[in-house]
Amino acid sequence: MVVANVVRDFNIENTHIKIADNYCRKTAIEVEQLLKRIAEQVQRHYVAAAAAGNYEEIKTKKKFV
């Protein structure tokens, strides 16, 4: 059995939340592959939005911090 490495433990109202990083430990190569995959998905999303004429709506809808 894998023991969770809890890095955050908090409550939001009556919900208890625990965040573990057991599956977050990656090599530099795995991180690069993951970032490349994410970038490709985002690019496809924005190309599709631009083709549909929704680019400005998506760009202003949600900003990531």
C-alpha cells in the first residue's frame, strides 16, 4: 500500500481536503514531455476557437495565475 505524501491539508466549510504529491515527482524529461503535450492541447484549443470566431471570448473568460 502506498502511503500518501500529504503536502496540503485544509478545510473549506465542511469539506476536508488533502493534497498529496505522490504522483507529481517527475524527471526533467517527463516534465518536458508533459509540458509539450499541454502546449499542443492549448494550441489546438485556441486554433479551434479562432476558427469558430470565439478567440476573444475564450481569452477573456478565464485567466490562469
